Amino acid sequence: MLDLYDKIQEASAFIRSKWATPPKVGIILGTGLGSLVENIDVEAAIDYPEIPHFPKSTATSHRGRLVCGKLNGLPVMAMEGRFHKYEGYPLKQITLPVRVFKAMGCDMMVVSNAVGGLNPYYGLGHI
């Protein structure tokens, strides 16, 4: 578990070197809500491969970038795409970004995905 702690610290330190603002909310944008980043006043955008220990997102609709800035004045970190078990990553690595959110100072996390997309009673964009 100590190796995970070190990875969290290294990733957090790297992100802080690009964006020093303590975030309040961590957002994981899955399929369908990626356009939310258009509403963020972007102060830093970092491709996942640049961040120490972050996996590479291989899902075609996931951009693979961490966007840091303000959403309606609130400091946020938003992941454009996430990681999946089916991509071959162990759970420890898949959950690393969530642990980094907490280490950076996030009090809240919002996660979106298309899990309800097969319900015929849901319309486009329903939550």
C-alpha cells in the first residue's frame, strides 16, 4: 500500500506544479457528458500520459486529459474520460485518480457515465 501512497503523492505534486489552486470538486466525465469541460474556465489541461502513474485511457470516446479550472467560480478538476477494468488495468490503478482528487483537496466527486442509456424511458441527457 505504501507504493500507492507514493504514486498519489507524485501525481499530486506534478499536477500542483501545473495548477496550484486547491480544487473543491473532482469530476469524472464518462461517455455522454464530456462537453461539460466547455463550461470550465480552464487554467491547466494535462494529458494523462504526462501525469506520473496515470494510465492511458483507451476508450475511443474518452479524450484522456485532466482539466483544471473554475466551473461557475468553483475550483474543479475534471477527467475527460476514465479508466476501465476491461482495459486491463488493476483496480488500484483505476482508482488512482480518485485518490489524487482527495489528496489535492477535493471535498466532493461527481461521476458520469452512460449506464442508464439502455432504459427506453430515458431521454438524451437525463440524469
